[in-house]
Amino acid sequence: MAFQVDLLFHDMIQQVNRLLEYPKWLSVERSQISFYSIKLTSIYMAFQTRPMKCQDNLSELLVDTTLHILVRRILDSKNLGTSGEFSNLIDPPDLTLIGMRLAFEVQVIYKAFMQDSSLDLSLQDKDLNFTFGPYMNPDGDMKFQEVFIGFKSEASGLLQQLASITKKKLEVISVVGMAGLGKTTLATRLYNDPYVMHYFYIRAWVTCSQVYRKKDLLLSILRSVSDITDDICEMDDNVVAHHLYRALMGRRYLIVIDDIWSNEAWDDFKRCFPDDNNGSKIMMTTRLKDVALHAQPEGNPLCLRFLTEEESFDLLRRKAFIWGIFSGNLSLIGKSISSKCRGLPLAIVVIAGILKNKYQVDWWEQVAESVSSYILSDEKQYMDTLALSYNHLPQHLRPLFLSFGAFPEDHDIIWLWITEGFILPDSTRKSLEDVAEHYLMDLVSRSLVVAEKLRKRIFHLISTSTINILIHVLAVQQIPLKNPIFVSALPMHQTVLAILSEVSQSNHVDVSITCDTSKLMRTLDLSSIELLVFPTELLQLVQLRYLELQFRTGNPPESISHLKELQTLIMSSRMHIVVPNNTWKMKHLKHFCIKSGVNLVNFSSVDDNSSLLEHLQTMSLVSPTRSCRHMLARTYNLQKLGLCGPMTTASGDLKFPDICHLKQLTTLKLLNTIPLCKVARLSDSFLFPETLKSLSLSNTYLGWKEAWAFEMIPNLEVLKLKFHAFVGNDWETRPEAFPHLKFLRLDELDIVTWTASRNHFPVLQRLQVWRCSYLMEIPEDFGNICTLEWIELSGCSDAAADSARDIMKEQGSNGNDWLKIRLNPGLTPS
């Protein structure tokens, strides 16, 4: 099969020579192509010097046209500009892909001959590597450039900041993000950008880390500025700092401080950097937003996002070295694997190393089924780095962080923290929920909790939060090592979840639960399976504080009151649930939630005790019956209320229980279940408490003239109008409407024209318009709302989408680059 090897090498060399024939390459690009040519020739010569017998047929590689296609597309892009062929590619083709493909084909040839035990080509992995672009890394060593995927707009924006000719004052630029997100990679990319290298007279890079010696770091920067003598090395910190200050004076410099952990570390450095109004810059990377804000009090730190699903898949296939052989099945599995990495580059790189050069479909399927387990098997690549984030946490936040490793994702972590007794009252007299939320936001600022997932909580929509897969693995590992609180309590919970998970996969819904050794359990979540009925065995768990479950039919028994310590009860059922009287005898009950249905509340025979429901803060979803009205009259501390049931009278009035006395109510959800053939109107007694911040209406069939009552709610921040909440073609908002509204969603409404201005929504931050197919345009003046960050449209007319684009285009021309438009995003559940 030696002739096949000759053909393959001749073809590769010919394709590289085709690239060299293009006359307008930049010098660095031509050097890269020449590097490929020289490398190919030398490897081919190594093969020719050894008589070999190929054990594998290479015919499949002979007919593979991937290299030809890449070369043709690159040349087309050079000759014709942007070709229409590129519309289906994540990124335009570049020369790096050529090197990756050449390396792949050479490795296939090499492996085909490795079965010959007598063969000794004296080729090592580095000999088969076609990565081009050695550069001096920040530590002064030669290093090949890493694959850089995503963050193109971020890199462009930072480059403009770094090389701005209009801002002469010394400026600090910060990049914030969790471990493994790409902060250092992005900073390195900018540090080695040719324009940056030309623009700054001096560049220096130091890695600070948690434990550092000030003098060592000062000397490291000084070495990049001038030669240092042994005498300088013997000087104390202050003298070295003075030498550095004088060496930087009058020269435009860029200093990168990588991985800085504390305000004190910045304070140690900042006096060493003179401000000569010459455009000098300090760029820092950190996991802690508070540190960035301390160093950059008037600036806006870049909080690095996660990769998109497309970018994640692109990084996976590049790092796994799989260009050109991606079959349909492998592509689908690869996308599933990359999506489970949740956009974290480090997780993708770790899993790509496991998949690299292994293209069996069954192996990829095996990895896809348990991505976190395979990441855990290669922990040496990342665990020490991630553990720094845990080690830097104050003691009161450590058990809260560890809880993310014990409980499933997308649960109300704040309720769980309170249930487990992790949140204690502080000196500020805040509620436990407020204290817990403050701690949660502290974890966000430390880049341990995904900030994007918390946006809904900030808008009072949900209370769940999420951590990335690697952080979850870190939390799971640290539980037995760092916090014995979890060792005894949580394995029982996890054991029950594991058993029930297996049961759910086998579709057995008639489950009997034995609770003998688990009577001390305080938290139990059975929501992952559907039980036939409410399991009465659970009533033996008298220490339960948190219970979540779903069952097919039936109601909770009156004996549920045996769970006297229960604080949170969450249920779901295919049928409507009748809530027994004795439920309200659980005096510690704070949160009562039924996820769907018209659920009836029994309250008639409960003893008259004014303090009976003093702890109840959440009740949803219940039908607004007479019993419900009696109960609401006794729940003065209720903060969240969801009503689902008949809310319209025969005359067409919208009516529900009086809630004006609920002085703590912040969230209200109204879902009417009686369809109307005519426009409804508000009843005369329709009033809201001034404390209301979030309101959701669905199927209420109100005319737009009734919107005035909602526009004037003084503290309303979130408004969701869903599925015929209002009917009619025209909505004209009143002057000075919605003074504090931050989030507005219109979903499945028949609105055609919307007349509004920036004065009607002065602090709006996010607008979502979903499935409003008749709406002609977004109000043009919305682009002038200075707080507006996002406009999202899905399932709307082309005219509405065009109006949103026009708004963004106009704002972009005015320098407003923070307004984002998202068209046709994947819809989240209402």
C-alpha cells in the first residue's frame, strides 16, 4: 500500500502549494503556509526512508475531500470576499483548520503502519503536530497558541479599550469570570495581539494567585522594563516599587495582572504605576467582581459569558481533533456532549481530551450518558484550579456552596438553605430569605454561581440558581473532605434519590418507601418520578422540613399534619388536588406550592386561631373559593400568591379575593379558567397592595382600557401578560405609566398596534414579546430608554422583527452598544 501513502502526501503537498500561489497573503499567513509545506515534506521523507507494510487500507482517506474543500473555501473567501457557502459555518475557514486537517491525515497514515512492530520512524507526537505560531508566553517561554473559540466581540471591545487613542489617562480594564471560563486565554490573546505589541512600548505579565510575594511580582514586571542587578534584587519591597515606578515613567505600558484575588493585592501594586496621560493600561483577570470594582470603581468590568452551544461544539471538535470525519451520528452525539458542559471551555477541553482520536460511536454515546463522571475521572487537569475558589470562601459560605453538590439543579436553593438550618438571623434584622439572597449574590460575585441563571430571580420570577458542571463536581468532591455536616445527612437523601431514579427509568410508578433509618431526614425531593398516590409512608419522616413530590391522582391525607416541622411543601399531580384542613395546622409551614391545576383549599373546620398561619409566605396555585378567601384573611405575612380558577362573573367582571390587607405581598399570579366570549372588565373592588412587585395575568380577557389599574401600581417591577390576558387590537399606555417596571412580557396576545414612549417605561430593562403574531412594530421610542438592555422576539411578524432591528441599528449609530436584540430564541416555559 506504499503507493497510497505517496498519493496521500502528494495530494496534501499539492493543496498547500495551491494556497502558496495566492499572492496577497500577509507575511505571517505566508509563513504559516510555508511551515505546513516544510513540515509535510520532512514527514514524507521520514516515511520514504523506511520500507513498510501497511496493515490498514487507506482508501477511505484517499476519497475524503475535506482538505480540498477547506482550501477551496479559503481561496474563495480571499478572491470573492464572503462567499454564500460560508452561511452554514460557525466561523469562516482559516489556516488553522488546514493545519488541523493535515495533522489528522498524517496521524491516520502513521497509525496505519504502527502495527508493524519492526517499524521505527523516530517520530514523536510533536513531529506530527501542525500547530503554527510559536510566541513568547507571559512567562517568557516558547509556547504554541491555544485554540481560541468565541469571545470575538469581547476581544474586539477590549482591544479598542486597550489601544484607544482618545483616552490618555491611566485606565484599569478588568475581566471577571469563574475558573476555566477563558479569562487568561482571552488576556493572553490580547497581550500577544500584533497591534498591542506595536502600540505599547512596554508590556509585562504577572500572575498574582492567592498567595504571592509582592517583591517577586515587582521584580517580574521590572525585568520586562529594564535589566536588573543583584543589588536591586536584594532591596526591600518599597525600594523595588520605586525603581519600577521610575522605569515606567514617560513610557506607554501595558501591565497584565492575572488571577488577582484580593483588594489588598491591588493596593500593593497600584502605587507603582505612574499616570503620564499617555494611554497606559492595566489589565487584570479575577474571579471576584468585588476586586474588579475596587480596582476599577468608575469602570465596567467585563463579566465573561459562557460559550454558546455553537461555540461549545466548535471548540469540542477542534480540541478533539475531528475535522473532516464527523459523521451525522457522531455530530449529534458531540453536540449533546458539548451542551452538557454548559458553555465552560475548561470542561469542554477536559472532555475533548477523553474523546480525542477515538471515533467509535458507542464510546461517544457512553461518554454522553455521563459527562460529569468522565470529567471527574480526569480531575488532575482542573481540580486544583477550581479548589482555589472554595478555599477562598469565608466559613459561612462554605456549607452553602457545598449544598449545590448535594441537591439537584433548578431547585429553590434559598428555601433549601433555610430548611437545612444554614441561614441564621443576622444583626440587621433582615428576614432569613433576604439574608440567604445576600449570600447567594455573594457566591455570584465570586463566579461560583451562574449569573445569567439568576436574572429571573432578580426580577422576582423564580428562585432557582445553577452552577456549572465542573463547579458541581468540585462541590461533590469537597462534601466528605471539608464539611462533616453533609456526611451524615445527605447520603440518605442521595440514596433515596438514586433508588427512585432507577425506579423512574423502569417506569414503575407504584413505589413503596420504607422509612426506618431515615427518620432524621429533613429534606426529601421525589419530583423526579411520578407516584400513583400520595405515599403515606412519608408521614413517618417527622423531621422533614422540605418535601417535594408528584403523584398521579388522589389528595394528601388529613394526617399530613404529623409533619409538624415541615416548612416547604411542593406538589404536582395530573388531577386537581383538594388540600385537607389539617395542612394548615403545620405551624412552621412557610411555602405551600402546587405546580398546576385548579386546587381546592379546605379551611372550614380549622380552629379559630389568629396565629395559625403567621409563618406562611408562599401559597400557589389554589382556587379563589370562599374557603380560600377565609384563609387569605388570616395570612398577613403572605409574600407570594398564585390563584388558578374561575375569576369572572356572569356579567363579565374580573373578581377574586380581597388582597389589600396583604401588606407583605410582592408576587401575584392570576390564571382564570373560565373562557369568555366578550371583553371582561375590572370589578369596582379591584385593588392591589402597594408592595406588589411582580404580577402575572393569564386568560383574563380584559380590554386594554382596563390596563390603567396595572399601570399605576407604584412598585411594580415585573409584568407578564399571557394568553389573552388582554384582548383587543390597540394598547395605548397612559402618561407616567409603569414608573418602576423593569421586566415586561407579552405572550400570545392579539395586539396589533402598541402606542408607547420611553416616558411610559422609564426604567425598563428587558422586553419579551412572544407569539404576538399580529403586532406590527415595537414602539420606536423604546430605543431611547437608557436602562433597556434586551428586546426578545419570538413567533412575531417580520414587521415587528424589522422594527426591533431598526431600533438596535439606530441606537448603535448613536453609540448605544449595550442594547441587544434577540430574535426567535428558544422559548422557556411560562
